[in-house]
Amino acid sequence: MKRNIINTLTKSVWPFWCNVCHSRVRRFLPIESSYREKMVRFGCRVPLEDCETINLRSHYCPHCRANDRDRLYKLFIDRLAAGGVRLADLSMLEFAPSHRFRLSICHLFKEYRTCDLYEEKADDHADITAMDLYPEGRWDAFICSHVLEHVRDDRRALAELHRILKPDGWGILMVPINLKRTAIDEDPDLDDVGERWRRFGQHDHVRAYSRNGFLERVNAAGFWVREYGRNDFGRFAYWRHGIHRRSRLYVVHKRRPGLP
């Protein structure tokens, strides 16, 4: 009886859950004020409030610093496992991984490797637009999160991602999407940091995506796209894990999937 009362009180005081580090959370932390200050200083035309998959008020886990995107990706991977997908039979390649998220999933797969052009600790080093080190059909799955907006030629990168996947392969493919944009704004030759902040929302971005523009380029690369939202994971799961109600997950496939 006493234990039940303690558990109930704990859940009421620490109602949220980080599925990346498996910790109860009293409240998730907001995005850094310094980031907002830079956007205001440079007159950014990509307000964070108009972006699709970001929770400004509940961004970081206070224990492991995983962000709301990491928690969304983990929801999907857990959903696959619960639906009968044998992750232990799959090879996974993650681009530009976040440290804590990597630790939470790397043991789930038969093979898990990381790839980054600059990060010394990555397993492999390659330009995502020319991944010659991977033969065609090398990987069962990949995670490519918020990479394409940094890449000079995102069409070539998409073609390479399609090439390295097995015929039944899939990938989590995410970019910052501004829901009020009607077209992609890009300029790979722009090297003015202030102008990049103003147009694209960060010093090292070379484009800002619209939703339709992103989907058109992904489809043109030969992918079939499946979208997941709050109705797929459940409203309670979104709330408990600090994921904004408008957040969407884009999973790409070489052919129409049979995933749960």
C-alpha cells in the first residue's frame, strides 16, 4: 500500500519520461536562449515557431540532453520492435549521430555504424554526396537527421542514400521544415554568416525547406515516404515524451513498406 502511494506521488511530480536514457523527468528543458537571440539579432526569416518538428519549451532531457527529435526517433524504433521487426537482424548506419541517442540504440542492431565527414569519433568518414566506401545495397536502415540542410547538393545526397539501401531498406530522414514556406529557399554559394542566419536559420545551413519541397525531392530520388504523427504514436506518448503535437516523422523506403 505504501509503495503504491509513493509510486503515485512520484509519477505526479515527475510525470514525463525520456525514452533515450530511461529517466523520469519533472520537466524538459527549453531550447537555449542564445540560439533565439542570434535569430533575432540577424533578423531570421525562419521563425522556430513555424517549424514542424521541434518543441521549444520541452526540448532537452535534463539528464542526458537528448532532444525531442531523439525521443521521437526512439518511439519509432521501439514501435518497430513491438510490432515484430527483428532489429537484431538489421544493419544500421547513422549520420552525424548525437552521443546519447547513439548509446541508446547501437546495441539493438546486428550492425551499427556511424558516418560523419568531420567528426573524428565517427566509425566512417565520407561525404554524403559520394559514399564510395559503401557498395550498392549495403545497409538495411539509416538515420539521417538534420544533415541535408548543410549539404551543397542535397539531390546527390538523396541519390546516394537511395543507392546504399537494400531493396527492402528504410531510413529515418529528417530536415528542418518551415510550415509557412511554399518553396525551398537555398543558396549553396552563400558564405555570409549573417545572411545564412537570416535566410536559413543557422550559420552553417545552405537551405530552408518547405514541406512540399522536401517531399518532392525525396520522391524524385526514388523513395516511397511514410509519415508518422501524433495519431500514430498516441497523444499520451507525445505528451509524456515532450514531443510537440505538430511533430512528424518521415520514414523513407525503396519500395512500399510492410512496416507496422
